Amino acid sequence: MSRTYELLCVGVGEGLVHIHHTDVQRSGVDMGGAMRFELRNLDWVHEHLQRCLQAAVFAPIEHAGGGDRLRIAPGGAETAPFIILRNRRSDPLPHAGIYMLALSPDVLMQLLAALRGLR
């Protein structure tokens, strides 16, 4: 799929890291999404996304911390790989729900730089 545009926004509020990924395809469909996780899990997320980016092959990894149940897994094909970051925030926590981002290596590098700025 070819893109029309792509944008990544990262910030902190209410003790949470907020990520919004916009990935608009030529068809007009936005393949991006949102992610929320507790600030206390920032170091784990950053460290493991970095490791996964550097590894040619990796198994899914999980982490439970506070109200977050985080998972990082490989996705895509050999010709178009991506890394999936998923979080399940339990009720009645603020911003409870299931979040998932599928990021290409290029966008993941941008995200890692933005997360580094929050540390």
C-alpha cells in the first residue's frame, strides 16, 4: 500500500504516555491508531522496542505493570516487516481499553526518538 501521509505525535498527560499514529493510505483509509500506557512503563517499552528493532527475528514479549498489559510482537511479511505494540488497560482505569500500533521500522525509529525525549 502506498501512503498519502504519515504523522506520529507523542506526549504525556494524566500519568500516561499518549501516542497517536496517523497513516493515511492512497485509498483515504487511516491505518494508524492510538496508544496509551503508564509513564512508569516507558523505560520497558523503549528498551524492548529498541531490542526488537535491532533483532532480525524475535519472539513476542509481554510485560504487566500497573494497569497495563503490554505486548510487543513481530508482524508483516519479510518484504514489509512491522512491529506491533499492544496494550490492554483494565476498567476502571482512565483510558481503559485495548490499544494497538503496527509500526514500520522507519516510523518505529521516529517513535523511539520521541520516547527518548520523554525519559
